[in-house]
Amino acid sequence: VCYSQGSHLLFDYQWPHPALFMPLEGRNRYYFVVPHSGGTLVGTTEREFKGALPEDPQPSGDEVEEILSRLRRDLPGHALDRSTLY
């Protein structure tokens, strides 16, 4: 059994476009932006996780900031920012 970890953020903003799957520049990973019934779901692709599993997994502050930074750079003008983050 191999565990995986990824961060997923839900925004209170309805994504008006088709889903996107974009590379995380300089990393061997991708992130996605998809319409969701609750608004817009943005996340990173999974990566292998080793160690003890947390009881209440939460994205790290660094991971949240990386996703928000990528959104500011790649999708300027959309309301996918801290103010619409659930």
C-alpha cells in the first residue's frame, strides 16, 4: 500500500470555463481548476506520502500559498483568491 497526498482548495466562485490542467513550472507536478457544485475546486496532483498519517489532514500554509500564487500568475482577473476561499 502506498499513500498519496495532495492539496485541494474550494472557492466560493463558480468557474465559468472548462476544467484546466496546468503544469507547476519547475516541479514535476500539475494543478487543476475545475467547476464544482460548491464553486471552483483547485488542487495539486497527488504525490507519494511516507510517514504517519495525520488524523485531520489539512493543506500546509506553504501549499495554499503556492496554489494562490500560481492562480494569480496564471489566471489573473478571476476571483480565485483568499477572499473567495472557503
